[in-house]
Amino acid sequence: MPSITSLNLAHLHLILNHVPTVGSVVALGLLLVAFVRRDEPLKYAGLEALFAIAVLTLLVYMTGIGAHQLLRNQPELSENAINVHHDAALAGFVVTEFAGFVAWIALWQSRRRGRAARGLVPAAALLSVLALALMGRAATLGGDIRHPEIRTDVAAGDAAAADDSERFVTRRISAYMVNSTWAWPAAETVHFLGLSLSFGVLLAVNLRILGVMRQVPFADVHRLLPWGMLGFGANLITGMLFFIGQPKQYIDSAPFYWKVVFLMIAGANFLYLTVFKKGAAVDRWDSNMADKAMAVSSLLAWLIVLYAGRMLPFIGHAF
Amino acid sequence: MGFLVWLESLPLAVWVVESPSVWAQPTILTLHTMGMAVLVGASWVLDLRLLGISRNVPLSAFRWVFRAVAVGLIVNLITGVLLFACRATTWGTAIPFLIKMCLVIASAATLLPIRSYVLRSGPEQREVSGNARFLAIASILTWSGAITAGRLLAYTVQ
């Protein structure tokens, strides 16, 4: 029996790759049933599922690149088929993140005003349908890598195009990030600005839960969350540019593992803060121990993400 | 120049630059980044409030920001001095570094009038003066400039 310690990134990718497709079907099902039954809590559950899928899809994408590194130098596998899959996965990833983002705005507005702006939930659902289609295509192309029996004609021209890496968006992004003088430093600068903005907003919101600004209703600091999301969005985009640019730097890096693990925890926390129902319009609302533990863990998770991110060049030998 | 050479020769500076330990330069750099997140993040939250985001919150509720800013400033002053000392002759003569220092001083300077404005505000005061809004914009821009300059140091100064 394989032990958990023998689990590598390819295993993880094969386990997690069901999240974007199967998850989207579940989330869309929840939204559909909520629509038919006019069931508000169920609608929120569907939106929360879309956000969770967006967070987890980060893992799917990253383990995919890990799997790619593991499969290098296996002559029986087509590098071309892997690149075709990677490009398709990037398209699916972008739309999945966007669907999660729109679902998050809908949740934030619902928490703030009792309902989301008209059209926002259908927009999230439509984006999720598109993400499902794109991820379904990525999944099929991913299957083609190991399963010649299901191979479609997309990857058929393999041998001919084997070295034509210019065709692939992901390869072009990577080449640009590595070769341009300014792309990497500029993206790093945005990454640092984004982290400051995100951290400041989460500091304020979590400090409110911990009892600072006690005279302020929670809803009033909740108003700041989209600015945290703005910083996080900037960091997601620039972070992915680094990752696609130089995957080898990150895939073998221990601090990067920790960074991603605590990013997942921080993501769960962010969702918790978004839908947090207590103390909405109550002055001098006092949080209980569980709320405080959540707030402390949120700040700690972000500090660990920061620590692991900054220590990337120094721990291990991946850089 | 003599001062910079002396600074660089201090045992602590030599340790920071020569130690292979992750607790030397890597940890000091990381603490500098965390200090930045607390310092700039807290400043920006207050700047957003001064510019009208979450305007229901009275200004006086934001006093905690100055304590967070103080923590961030102290951490970054200590780690910054250490990082400077270990390569004093390089940093002390590099124009991009001096630009960063000017921007940091300018950003910190915007905090002083903002602080006295917030501390003077009434317990229920929610409206913000035009001057304070101007200071908030200046604070956002100068911190952005300081971070940009700081990050580009890694690429422009060898």
C-alpha cells in the first residue's frame, strides 16, 4: 500500500484536478436549486463554493506544473501534449479565478446590503459555466498525455510541432518574464505594494474582532475588505507570473510549499471574514474566544505567507 | 566615507554579511518586509478612511494605527540600519538608495500632521478636512514610491 509520504506532486495533481470540474458542477447545482426554490442560504452556499473552488484551483494549477517537472525526460511522453494541456489549463484557471472573484463580490454585497447587485449572481454562474467548459477541455487534453487510446486530434500533430514552443501562451509568458529587463522587477514591486495593502486591511478587520475599535460596528470595517481583495488580486496575478516564469524555482522549494498551504488557510479565513454575521450594526459588540482565535490565526497565516515568501531565496536550494 | 567604512567593519555588520545562517541577513530582510507590511498597510488603511472609505467610522477609532505604525517603524529602523551597515560603502554612495531614503522620510513626515489631525478630532467626528485628504494622497504616493524604490534597489545597486 502506498504511504502518504510517497505522495508527490503528480499524485496530488491527479487527486485535486477534479476540483475545478466536479466542484463547478456542484456549485452550479447549488445555485440552480437555490434559484428554483428561491432559497437564499443555499445561494450563499453556492457562491461560497465558487470562492472555495477558486482558492483550491490554485493548488491544481501549481501541482500540475510540479507534475510536468516530474515527467520531464520521459521520452514516451509528448512534451507537446503537456504544453497543449498547460495552455488550456491556464485559460480555465483564469476564468475560474474570475468566477470566484465575482462570487466573492456578490457575497460581500449580500453581507453588507442584504442582497447582491442585480445580475451579479447570474454573472458568477455564467463565468462558472465557462470555467467548467474550459476546465473540461483542459481535463481532456490532460488525459491525452497518458492515454493514447482517448487522444483527440488536437495533440495529433505532436512530432511535427515538437519544438515550436512559441505557439504556447504559457511558454511565451515564461520567456517574457525571464528575458525582459523590467517585467520581473515591475511585477515584484506590484507584489510588495499589493501585500502591504492586503495586510493593512486584514490587520484592521482582525484587530476589530480582537477588540480594538470596539465602538465601531463590524459592518463598518467590513467595508474595507474589497481593498484587501484588490491587493490580493494584484498579488495573485504577479505571483502567477513569477510561477509561470520560473516554475523550477518554486516547485522544489520547501518555503513555497508552506507559503501555499498557509495561503489556503488565509483564503478560508478571508471567506470567513466576508460572510461574518456577528456585530453587524451593533456598537461595542464583543467577540467570543472562537472569533478571536480565528482573527489571530488569520493574521498569523498572513505573516507566515509573508515569511515563507520572503525566505524563498534563502531556505533550501531551489533558487 | 570613513564613517561608512567604519560602519561596515563593525563586528555585527560583518556577522550579518558573512554568516551563512538563515537567521542573519535572510531573517533581517524578512523582518524588514513584515515591518513594511505593518507600517505601510496600517498607514494606507487610515489614508483610505481619510479619503472616504468606511466613512461611518469616526476618525478617533483609528488611533490604533499609530501604534501599529510605531511598531513597524521601530522594526524597520533597526533592521534597516543593520542591512545598511553591512554594506554601508555600497548603499551610502548609491543614488537609488538615497532616493529611497528621501521617500521614506517624506512618507514618515506625512504621518506627523495626519497623526495630530486624528488625535485632535472629536470623539464622533466623521468629516475630513481638505488638507487631511491631501495629506492622505501624499502618504499613499510617497509610500508607494518608497516601496518601488526599495524593491528596485535589488536590481539597480550591485
